[in-house]
Amino acid sequence: MGQPPSSNRREFLQGRAAADAIGAAIDRFVPTGATSRPDDDANHAEQGEHYLVQLSRPAMACTFAVFLNAGQYEQGSEAALTALDRIEELEGQLTVYRDTSDVMRINRAAALADVELEPGLFDLLSLAARISQATGGAFDMTAGPLVKVWGFYKRAGGIPREDDLRAALANVGSHHVTLDADQRTIRLERPGVELNLGAIGKGYALDRAAEVLIGEGVYDFLLHGGQSSVLARGSHAGRRDGWIVGLADPVRPERRLAEIRLRDRALATSGASHQFFRSQGKRYGHILDPRTGWPAEGVFSSTVVAPSAAEADALSTAFYAMGVTAAEEYCSQHPEIGMVLLHPGRGASSVEVAVAGLGEDQFRQIT
């Protein structure tokens, strides 16, 4: 998928151009993500055209975009740019690709002494620890050593030696992390443990950007992080029931397989259609199961709808590793969570759709 146009405080897309950009985005949509566009149903023409303003900026190895209803908020564009500024700030805090980030400071020092954390980061790590426990370790913020030993840290994947994999796996697990709520500190309980927030950081950034927009009096918007994370508040103009997000068929990515309606909710999709390598005829994706140390298999893509983008982000990764049955069980115990898992069917190139926690007003499969 091509990158959306970048934006700064002098350049942004608005009106018809933004609508065209979103329409083009859905045409190029791939299995590992989700995107939105203005509705094009039979009522659209009767309601009149409702265009969007789009502002976007690269961060966290993808492009973040803010979509606003054109003309609705006088301060909307400036608020959106401030929200994008916030995302850039968070990249500097969370990335493992800058030595100056807070996460890298933790990785260097927290095995030697307690490290005090900024309140937002402490809350994020606490959420990550709770999700790790709730998913039996299918999501884990300490998967950094596995990402490195498989070569995905440098985007040069390869099967690791057995002893190297065993050593990396020994340093993975949230039980190696101690968080002290009273002191707001973190301690890594053994050398070699490393945080990597790649499976939750993008969603967290969307949550914080949404806070900026709401604080500026903007209540109807859609935030988009790359091809995998979406947060929606209020509604697209001309509607009263939220925003429509499309899911592509993983076998025929040019075809929209389903639609999810979002209002004051977030969505994230995990899949391995872009980051993978082949060895001796076998395909190995970049989504690693922290419980085994090996790439997860058996699912084309995992989409989660949750109250926050951080939760959706982490759980989509966990469900990809857990598979259909365990993900459905999780949703039955957590009614605030919905999911759509796309997995291979019985026939060649067929796709089965597993849905849980989403009502008919939230999910529509396109035949």
C-alpha cells in the first residue's frame, strides 16, 4: 500500500481530495490492516456529499493520519496537527531504535536498579502486564530477545540456532518484570530481558492522540495508524452511527471481505503478509509466539475491536498466536472485546471467518 501524503502545518488534504485519498486507500487495502472511506451506499447521494479533511505524518515506521469531517470544527486542523505532534513525541519515548528512548533506558538500566517511569509509560506497561497474564503469555512486552534472534529487528529474518533460541526464550516473560505502583518504577529481574512495545505502542499512541483532539473540542474523528490500527470517535458526517472500517480478503486482497462499524471504539489487525521470510520452502512470519519462541501459524489475520487502541493492538497480536478457539473463549469472558479471525478453509484458497463479541449492527460480511 502506498504511503498517504505527508502533512505539516502548511499542507494537508481536504474536501474532495481527502475523500479521493481514502477511496484509493481502500482499493489498495491489504490483509494486515484496516482503513475507512466515506460511505457510498444508495443514501449517500440523497444526503449530499460529505467530505473529509486528512492530515498525516510518518512515525513508528508507518504513516499516521487524522480524518475530520470537513468544515465541522474551525480548530480541527490545528488540533489534528497537535495530535500528530504528540504521536511523534511518543515515538521518541517508546521506540527500540533510538538509544535515547525511555524504553532503551529501561533495557540498559532496569536489570541493575529500579527505574522511575513517567506516569503514562507506567500505565502502559501495567496494561501490557495485565494483557500478558490474561492471554497466558500469547502477548508479551518482553519479546524483544525473540525479535532479535529471528532477525526481524533488522528485517533480515532467518531461523535461529537451537541454543540461541533457547537462550532468547529464557529471557522472555512478564514474570521477569516487576512494576511498583507506589514508587512508579520498573525492575527487570534478570540481565538479558528487553522490552519491545511494537505490538502495543502504536495503539497507545492513537489513544493519546485522541485525548489531544478531545481536549481541543474535536469529538468526531477517525485516527489511522498505518494499515493496522484505527480509533474512531463520534461519527462520519451524514451518519449517526460511527465510521465504517473495511477488512480485505487475505487471499484476494483487492476484494473487501467484511465491514466493521466503529463508534467510540478502536480496532487493530495483526497479520504476517508483509514481514516474513522463506526457508527450505516454508514461510515464517514476523509475529512470534512468546510461549514457544516460534512464529505463530494457522491464521491469516486477527482483528480485534476494543475500548482502547492499546488493548486492540495487543490483543490482535495475542489472538493471532492463540488461534480461533482460544480467542473465542477470551471474548466470551471479556464482553467488551470483539474479534474477527480469518483463517484457511477446507478448500484451496478458501477463507473461513470466525466472529465473536460483535453484533449484527457492528459487523457485516460481504458475500
